[in-house]
Amino acid sequence: MAAMKRLFALSILLLAAVVAKSQQNDTRLADLISSIEDSQTSDENKAEMIEELHRLIENPCNLNTASDYQLSLIGLTAWQIRNLRYYLKNSGQIFSIHELKVINGFSDDLIAQIQPFICAFPVVKQPSLRMDSVFMKAKHSFRTQFRQIQENAYGFTRDKGGYMGTKLATNFRYTLDYFDRLSFSLTGEKDAGEPFFNSLQPYGYDNYSFQLTAKHIGVLEQLTLGDYRLNFGEGLAIGQFFDLGYFNSNAEIKRKSNGIKPYRSVTEFGFNRGLATLLRIGHLDIYLFGSYDRIDYSGSILQTGYHRTLSEISRKDSNTCLMSGFHLEYVSNGWTVGGTWLGYMYKYPISHQSSAYQDDYFTGRYNNISALNLSYDYRKLRLFSEVAVSANQAFASVAGFEYDIDYKTHFAVSYRHYTKAFQNFYSSAIGVQSQNANENGIYTAFTHRISKHWHYFLGFDYFHFPYISYRADTPIDGYKAKAELTFVPTEQHLVSLYYRLNNRPYNEQHPNGEVYPEDNILNQIQLKYVWQPMKALSINLRGGYSFTKSYLSDSLSGFFGLIDLSYSALASKLDIHIRYAFFNTDDYDNRFNVYEYNLPLNFSTTALYDKGHRVYAYALLRITRHIQVSARYAVTIYSDKQEIGSSNDKIIGNKRQEIGLQLHLKL
């Protein structure tokens, strides 16, 4: 009997430890996700980051074998990654994460922040790829989500031209991970309004995606079959990885990693479908890749991913793109030298609207890109550059440097020069415009940790468009600036003050009838206060004020305020997050984009504009260590309008309600 009591007590302790670890992981994950809220990158990229972080929670990366991409994803700076690499080179493998304390740049706070995403195991030999070993030791994860807007939009009620499916949006994700040697994933996704298992969509989900990746097979370092993304150099030739963009609080602008990344998301664009390989021979990496992608097409490329109406369905997969290329990269003694070539061809020619600013956009069927990238790391200094040339002999270039003055004290400068006729669908280097063309600019950033209590960031970007651009019929000069001050007096309190200034001139009608660009200035300031009176409870207060000034108009403005309550007790299996927000803005330009808790693997940021209130509640229940259920309800109530949205998305009334549910199984 005594033995059984001891066994029962031990079981309770182990279960509590598992629950506590899971809740601590969720808290760390939420902190990291909210830190990217204002980063200069797309919501699709942010969603990808969230998916990768959730994967690292379930399959922590080994510090002895982790890639630069994984380390940067969990919040390490380039300087910290470099110091970790130096320690591994000189001291051998890390056997405990507590060894990080002796590495320059790794404080106790940082180690606590990244602990859920890392582990430290000695690398003796590679796990076998024998099928019996894979079946016994692989980790499996299955998630399915259901989301719906409660109100009936016009597209669901009209007789002709409306949506062909129900209001329900759903997706599923299945992943298999076998250490860092083998991974497989299969996803399916259906948006609201899209047909599901009927004559228009007999195969169920509107979009399916899969990938199979094997690693460390002799000189074959990686082989990915199916869907994948690529990134080389600074992104001028091809840049599809998640990147915080510039104006991130670490003041880092150089792309942190190159290579092939298996694609596991439910987003329907921004990836390649085919085969990609990495061969590693000494210091030389050889990447070979090819893909055959079906794309939505209406003369130009469509990337909404929506196939709800007969018109949208008719454009689905109506064009194809055949892409192939290679990248060679030599790394030695701090030097990285790389060369990229890729070519892509469409079945039907690409065209654009007749707007004058689009005269130099790519048209036709075939294009190719050649690029050279170079970087050099010397102690605290990093130099980098890339030059790319498209088939029409137009070029684009970017160069810069980063200098680590001290721990969390970093200075960076970058210069870009993109000629007006440079054409590349796959590029995503630093810049203001949606395409890396017709733009010159210089960006500088500085971040400084004054003490363990005070930290600030300053960033400024000046840009020039030498030729006409969107809503500007003459060359323009503009600028963007950001400042952020953070004060952490104790572990229970955090205060952050944020300021943003933008000016991108747009065309204005003048009294003499002439039209030419004038300043269009946005100022925005936000204050955030986080109080954690106990480990289980966190309270977040946040408010902001915005005002814009344009030619011949009075200043327009807006403000918002919110309160968040988060409860996650270590003894409980339930997490709860609740928010109330109010907002009042004169126009859309004065909107506030605010991060929200959403179903796991979803990035959610809401644009608060017009006048009204928003409330949401999110709950996650851990039924067992293998089964989790999460649910979310959100509602926005507007005070000054009786119609929400437009066209097929128009809702009659002043209220918009969203519900969501996810089931997660881990084996």
C-alpha cells in the first residue's frame, strides 16, 4: 500500500510538471509572437513564423545541431548566434542549456525566454532512417480548425454572383517529425464561401499541400519533395523565408539564413511545388531546385487564394509557372560567397493594368535572374551585399553593415538601389514598395540596452522613387521613422513607449488644376503597460493616439485603448485570455493594427478604425497531455455605421461576430 501511495504521488508530480511546462511554453510563445506585431512583413509571413514556433515547442531544436534560421526564429540576434557557434567550435558540444550562461550575450532572462524551444543532447550518431525506427520514434501531430463569421454577408444571400459554399472555413494539418532527419506534412484548407465536397469541388478542401524531407544522407544534406520555400543572400534573387524586416527592435537588417525550408502552412501562395536538394562538399554548398506551380490568373497573377464565386473558381489554377535554378555558396573563415541563377516561364503571358507606373513591370512569359551575394563576419562587424540582374539587363543591389557594440547594443546601416526596370517575381529584399524596383534608400538603426531596466530602439529610413510610382506622377522623396523605449523596473512590470512617423507623398489636386504629389504624414504613438501580479495572472493595458496631415486638409486623428486579462495557473489545465478594446478614428489611415490571441498556428491582427468596441475571449483546455481543445469568440460593434464591408462581404448591421474551434492531437 505504501508503495502504491508513493507511485500515485510520483504520478501526480509528473503530471503537474507536464502541465506546468506546457503552460510556461504557451506563455513564452505568446510573448514571442506579440513581439512581431509591428514588424515590417506580411501577415502570411507572421503566420508562417507562428507555425514554426509551435513546431519548435513540440520538437525543440538541439543547440548542437540547430540552424541559424531556427536560432533567429526564437529571438537570438546574429551576435548571440555567432558567439554560440564560437563556443561550440572551441568547447565541443553543449550537454546542458545551463552552459549558455558562460557564453557572452546569454543572460538568465534570455535563457528563460528561449528554454521552451531548445534542448541539449550530445550528437553521437545520426538516428537511423530504417522504417521500423521511424515508426517507433517519430512524433505525430494532427490539428483541425473550424472558423465562421456568424452574420450573413451579401455573397451568401444573393442569387447570382454570390458565394458557392457555406460560411464555414476549415483546415487540417498533419505532421510527422523524426528527430532532425525526416519530416512529412499534409495540409488541407477551405475558406468561407468556397464549395466543399460537391460538383464544383469534389475533392473536398480547396487547397492541399504536402512535403517530405530527408536530411544528412552522406553529401546529400537535404532533399525536399513537394512544397518548399527558398532564401539566398539578401532576398534579391529569391527570398521566401520569414524575416522580421527592417525596423525590428534588434536593429538587424541582414538576412540571417539561406537554404530550403519545407512548407507546412495552409496559405495558398508564396511557395514552390517540386524538388529541392542541398549537396554539401566541404565548405561548398550546392542547391538545386525546380518546381511546377499552378497559379490563379486573370492576365496578371492573383494571390488572394479565394475561390468562392464562379468567377473566382474559373481563374483557379488557370496558368502555370515552371521554375528551376541553382545556388552555389562557399563559406570559410568568416567569408560567404554565393551565386544564384533561376529562370521561370509561364504558360500564358503576364500583363498588367494600363497605369503609367506599371510600364516597366514584367510582361510576357519568360524571365531569368542572376545574382551574386557576399558577406564577411569579423568579430563584432558584419558586412553584406547582393547584386541581381533580370533578363532585361536591369539590376538591383543592396549593401550594408552591422556592428555589435555591446550586449543588446547594435548599429546597422543599409543602402539599396533598385533600377526602375528590374523585374523579379521572387525577390523580397528590404524596401518600401511591393516590388524591388524604382527605389533608392538608406536605412539606419540603433538599439541600446542602457541597463537591465532600460532599453531603446531608433530607426530611420529615407527613400527616393526616381520615376513615377503608385499614386505619384513625379519622382518623390519620403521617410519612415520609429522609436521605442522599454522600461522593466521588476519582473512583474513592463512599460513600453512606441512612436512611428511615416511620410509617403501622394498625388493631390491643386487650385490651378495641376496634379502632383504632396506630403502625406502619419504620426502614431502608443503606450503599453504589463503587470503580472502573480505567475498565473497577467494584465495588459494599452492605448494609442494617431494623427495624419495631408495637403489642403485639416489633421485627422484617432485613438484607442484596451485591457487584456490572461490567466494560466500551473495547477490548472485551462488557459483563458480576454480583451476589451474601444476605438475612435476619423479614417482608415489612422487605424491601429493590434495583435490578438487566436487559435494556435493562426496569426491574428485586427485593424481598429471608425468608432466602436471589440471584445474577444480565448480558451485552451488540455484534456490530456495528448489532446488539446481551443475555442475563440470575438465581436466588433460599430457605433457609427449600419453596414460593414463592401460587395459580397457586406454585412447589414453594426456587428460582426467570429467563432473558432481547434482540436489538436499529439502522438
